[in-house]
Amino acid sequence: MNLKVTIARINNIRWDRVGSNSSEIEADLACEFLRRLACFFKENSIKPMPPIIANIAKLIGDNEEEVTISDYCNVEAMGDSGKNIYVYKMFEYYLQLARFADKNQDAIKYLSVYEPLIKIFEREGMVVLKPGELNVVNCAHIPLNSWYDKFLDMKPLNMENL
């Protein structure tokens, strides 16, 4: 069920509009993603690693092959967004975690780590995650050096009305 919902969410993003919206809200959502990822590492006593390679499903015990997004979603609809390998990887990690959560109920709570990132794309914003930086297109540049320490104690973002 989690995988089905995740696939629908990704396929319902208006990919032709991604990148057309940028505001402080998208920057706040990007920071919230980093905060939630930092909290995940702390909660699970896992040494923090760069967000770009943080595959939560693998880190909590998923031993299956990594997900290929084109097996689940219409990558052609992703257009230029799908050409960014790091954006692609984050969506694959999200799909893989959803697949794992369908078999392991304890993993469901970690889907929320990706929620702010997905919300950016649903709001027609664009995030480019690269080694060493996270860019919210036309809005913010977030250096990722010492990211864990910077975001671990950040106040949570209320996402209810976003």
C-alpha cells in the first residue's frame, strides 16, 4: 500500500511545471528534509553520511536490490528533472523505502523523512542535490559541510498547511 501511494504521488507531480515556483517555503522545506534526515541518523545511532547517498531503506535493513525509478514511474514525464541523477536517486530511495515499509511496518515512520522533499516538487519547486550542496532553484543555496550538526537541533517546520 505504501508503495502504491508513493508511485501515485510521484506520477501526479506536474513535472512540466517543476522549477516554476520558488519561495522561502521551498527553502524551509529543504531545511526540514535535512533536519529529519539528521534526526533519523541520531535516532538509529547511525553515523551521518551525505544526504546524497543516504538510502534509508538500506540503512535500516532492506537487503533487496535498489529500486529503479523507471520500473515504477513515468520517467519521461519527469522531463529535465529526471535528468538530474541526484534528484532521480532521492526519488528511488523514497520508492525503495515505501516498498520496504510494505513488508516491514517499523519502516513506515521513516517515509516522513522524504515528505518535505517530495512536497517541494508537488509545489512546483525544484531541488538540486549535489555532493556538498543542496540548491533550491531560484531561492536558496544550502552548503552541506557539517550539515548534520547544523540541522539536528533545528526547530521542526509545521507542514500542515503547505
